Amino acid sequence: MSRNKKPRKAYRPRQIAVNTLQVALWRAAKPARSDRADVLGKLSASVQALCAGVATELDWSIAAGSASVAQAVERQGIVRGLGEHLASAEAALQAVYDRCRTSVMWLRPTLTIQEVDALRLLLELHTFQVEQLGRAEFLAAIDAAQQDTIAQGHTVTLARDLERMAA
């Protein structure tokens, strides 16, 4: 009895994958100095504007988004022990928002000394966190903060979209 075997498929080489070691190193490397300076520069400018009492709602939003990313880094467990300080900064930001949005328009904020200290501490701690993170960890923290914000029913605006909003 003869069996009818299917003929073997012809060998077709696959596309050559990218250098996996290079991809792994790229994801494990720290974010570029320019990227870190961009993120921290926007946070620094918004904290300065909030402390000076000339902040816009966009400045508040940048600081609140950075606080969310800082909390996401804390939840990842990469940089630990900052949770209570970050929670106090988020509470201060929420208090500022509640005061400034009492009317239909955004009112210029007047911060208490405790709120100023909490925001400056947020800037210092988030700077420390960003210096410790690798690129993949930082992107994962941003994604986690974004998902958390969307889950709460809020709108997320990415930094690359800010220039379009300002125009």
C-alpha cells in the first residue's frame, strides 16, 4: 500500500529581523538628555508659573499629568518610597484646581506655602525618578498614567499635541 504524502513546502527564507541586541539596548537605555530636558522643562515651567500665581489651566494640567506619571512610576516599583509625598502633591494640585475653577473661567491661582512646597517637592522627586528610569520603564509609566486618567473619565492630551492646541 502506498501512502500519499504531501510534498514538503519549499524553503522560503524569512525576512531578516533587526538586531535584537540593539533593540534590547535601546529599550534599556536611559531616555536621551533632550527628551528628559523636554519633559522636566515643561514641568519646571508649569510649577514656576503655579508658584508665581500666573499659571494657566494648561500649566496646571502639565503638573497634574506629571504627578500621575510619578505615581505610575511609584506603582511600578522601580523608584520606591515616594508615594506619600506624591499623594500630597496631587492633593495640593486638586485643591488649586478646585479654587481656580469655581467660576466658568480659570482664575489665577494663589498658592499657600504648603502647596508651593508640595509642588517644588514634586518637581524634585519627579526629576529624580526620570533620572533613574530606562526608556522602556518611562514609556510604560506614561502609558499606565494615561490609562489611569482615561479610566477616571478624564481627557488625555499628549505633549506632542500641546503645540497644536496652543496655536
